[in-house]
Amino acid sequence: MLELIQHAQRVSDLLVEKKQTVAVAESAAGGLISAALLAVPGASRYYIGGTVIYTARAWNAFHDVKDLLGTARSSTEANALARGRIARERFGATWGIGETGAAGPDGNRYGDPAGHAWVAVSGPAEKALLVRTADTDRVRNMHAFAAAALSLLADSL
């Protein structure tokens, strides 16, 4: 977790400097993106909120998500971008982070292997990144996905 907090500190410094905010919609990272951001003292200055959207049932809580998501299945660039947009719009943040993937030890029902994820940011700029760890260790993958998402936001700032 300490490595993630270092990434989050960089994000925190940039967000505070620019007077911007962030919200998170993550999946395979299991809340680690939000946890890292919240571990930095003063997080209330930039962190608006977040959600772990882990199942189709959770997606259904967002009644109009099919309009926002279109036909994009989980673990795709389009899905990660949609999650980022949803987080930004629903929470009223400057930036949204979206993440979706397969942490492991097995792949997902779409055939993506463990260690496969897309992370994205949506805000003044939009970017997405494919993460492939080639690892079946669930916890290491969750950390890798969260680190990639935080790095992507820092680079976008």
C-alpha cells in the first residue's frame, strides 16, 4: 500500500495546486485507488467520492448506464472511459478515474486473462491505458491496476 500512497501523494499535490477534484469508479482494483487517495492527509480538498462497480448488478444501480456505456463490455477501453465519465459527472468532479479488469487468479467471463485491465481518466483530457501484468496473483494485480490509474491521472494533470 505504501507504493500506492506515493502515487496518490503526487496526484494529491497536483490536484490541490490546480484546485481540481477527482472521483473514482473502479472494479478489479477493489477500492485500492480510492483507499490510496484517501490515505493522503487533506484528501477532502480533492477527493469527492467513489464506488466499486464490481458486478452487473452494481451497474444496474446506475439506471441510465447502458446509455453511457453503449455496447462496451467490461475490461475494455470504452468501459474504463465510461466509468471515468460516470464518476466525474455523477460526483461533480473535475476528473474521473475509471478502472475495469480481471485481477485473478483466473480471467473473466469474457476471456480476458488475469492481470488484464483498462484504466482511464476523464476530465479536461481523456486518456486510457491497457495494463497487462501476466501475473495470476490477485493482490499484486489489484495494486498494479491502482498504481497505473493513479500514474495516468498524475501524467494527465
